[in-house]
Amino acid sequence: MINKIIITLLTFTLLGCSDDPNSQVTGSGHNNSNVSTIEFAAPTNDTLLTITGAITQLNSKNELHLDRNALLQLPQVTVSTTTLWTDGKSEFSGPLLRDILSAAGSSAQQISAIAANEYAVEIPVDDVQQYQIILALEKDGKILSIREKGPLWVIYPWSDHQELRQDKFYSRSIWQLKRIDLHD
């Protein structure tokens, strides 16, 4: 009986991650306790993401380099949302940004996200803790190419949270993400 109550409470807690009863966020990345134990070896393929700054896990000199295979080791989450840059609702898949931070051993309060063209934005860690923000690797089941804003695109669940439909959040949706610098 107690197990049934706990399962029911956990279910309501997970469903409560969104203010929309028809939430379009699915996947296994809702609990990051298991990701902090992942150890990333040096990439064997092209590095998609370099993480620097306030991290404890390194696989290169003072940095953590992640290729597609490393990012796929993390729980994958699908966010079904509209964006300013796509037509209609799309399904974006990838790891939660908070899982990546946890796996990197970060305690930082601020995230500097830098794109391939050196465009940079600051993403508050509060955003990452409050919302199901993913680093999308795929859109509608297809790997994101550079032409399609890939290989990594920061996606907020705009369709699930009306308060995210503001310029400040749209501007944080950096595409062709290459580097994250973590700091206080």
C-alpha cells in the first residue's frame, strides 16, 4: 500500500513539471541522480560540445569534451514545441541541460553558451532547474545538421510554459552550440 502511494505521488510530481495538463515533454531525464556517476572518456568522434569552468569531471586538460556518443549516454528527453524558427510544432530530442551540468560535476550559477559563430548568451542555472531545457540532437527524429541549427540547439519547452514566450528566453535558444563555460 505504501509503495502504491509513493508511486502515485511520484507520478503526480513528474506530471507537475509543466503548467500545461497536456505537457509535451517526455523521456527518462527527469531525475539526474544517476547521471552524476557517468564518467566520460575522451571522445572517439568529433567533439560536439566542450564544457569549461566550474566542473569536476574532465577528459582533457581542464575541459570536458563530449561527442554524440557521450551525449547519448545521458537520458534522452523529447520536447514537443513550437519555435520562432520552425513551422508548426516539432519534436526535439536530446539530453536535459541540467543532466549535462550534473554529469560534468558543476555547481555553477551561470552558463555562458557559445555558438560556432562565437555568438554567446548567458543562461541562468535557475532556468535549467525550473524548466525541461534540452540540448537537442534531433528534430522530428532526424539528426540536426548545421543547416538545421545543429548539431546542438538549446530548446526551451515554449509550448508547455506561456511565461517562456518572451524575447529573453527566445534569445537563450542558441543553435550550433559548441561550448559551455560555467561560472558563478
